[in-house]
Amino acid sequence: MVGLPSTRTRLVAFIALVSLALVVAAWLSLRGSSPESARDFEECVEAVEAGLPSNDGRGRSMADCNARFAGRRKPGGGYSYYDFMQGRSFDIAGPNPTAEERRQIDHEYIEFLDAQRRETVSAELAKRQNEQLQADMERERQPVGPPLVLTPKNPPSPAAKKPADRSKSANCEDNSLACSWSKLSAAVKDAFALSSRTKP
């Protein structure tokens, strides 16, 4: 007669079941850890690649790893954080920046924005100066009209001109010998002319 299993058979089956569960748990732990228990981004990615066969599940898990860990391992040790707003990396102590590291990164970002603003203002100023210089050069290249002739409104008549004193040279300087000689000769002529008039 086939009856119910004895207590002894049940106990052996229970022990076999527990042993099997322990072997499966040990095998899974040796195979890799789960993404949820990862200590950093790289460990999380390794767990995802080892555990999930489908591309959809793997993509979601990779995005989760990326959201949980901002820092990436550096080859020599430590972590670096890439700030895409500044386009540069910062050294950090752990897989995520601490509050102090976050403040430092934000401070650097404010300085980055200030430098960009100064660059923009300088570039705009240089552009305006260049445009002004080009406009000035363009004005200088344009042809100049005919020469401007200035004519007096009431030109003097030719009869009103006084005869020039020929005894004085046009280019006579007071200290030159030629100028002194012409003054002397003019004085002598005047003296003879005066004496000839005064004689009766």
C-alpha cells in the first residue's frame, strides 16, 4: 500500500530543497552582484551586463546606473565628475559629489559663465570696431570730387594795384647783406633827389 511519506522522507526532502536553494544563491552571488547593490557606476554596469539578456532591460538598467552615480572611476584611483555645462571634469572623492564638492563645481560654473559673458562682450566690441574701421576705409576709397576753387566776391581792379617798390627785394630779410645794400642805395637816391629839389 502506498501511503503518505514518512516524516523521515519529508525531512530529507526539506534538507535537499534548502541545500539546493543555498547552492543557487551561492552561484548567483559568485556570478555577479545586482545593479541595486553596486558601489559605483562601473560596478553597476558590470552587474547589468552580466545579468540582463535583453537590450530593452539592459538600456533601462544602464540609464538607472547613470542616474544613481554621477562620478566615474579614474585609472589611478578616485573618481571624476564631468560637468557637461562647462565641458570639463572635476576630481571628486566618491562615486557622487559631496555637498562641498557640489558647491565648488557650482562656483566654478559661475566663473565660467562670467568668463563667457566677458568673451561675448569683447567679441561684440571687436566686431563693432572692425565694422567702423571698414566703414572708414570705404569712405576713404571713394573718389574725391573736383578741387574746390575759392574766388573772392569783389576782386580788386588792376588799376587799384600800387606799383611795387623795386628797391626792396621780395625775399629780403632784415639781416641779409643784399637787403642792407638795397636799403642803403635807396637812401642815397632819396638824399640826392631831395637835394636837387631844394637847390634854387
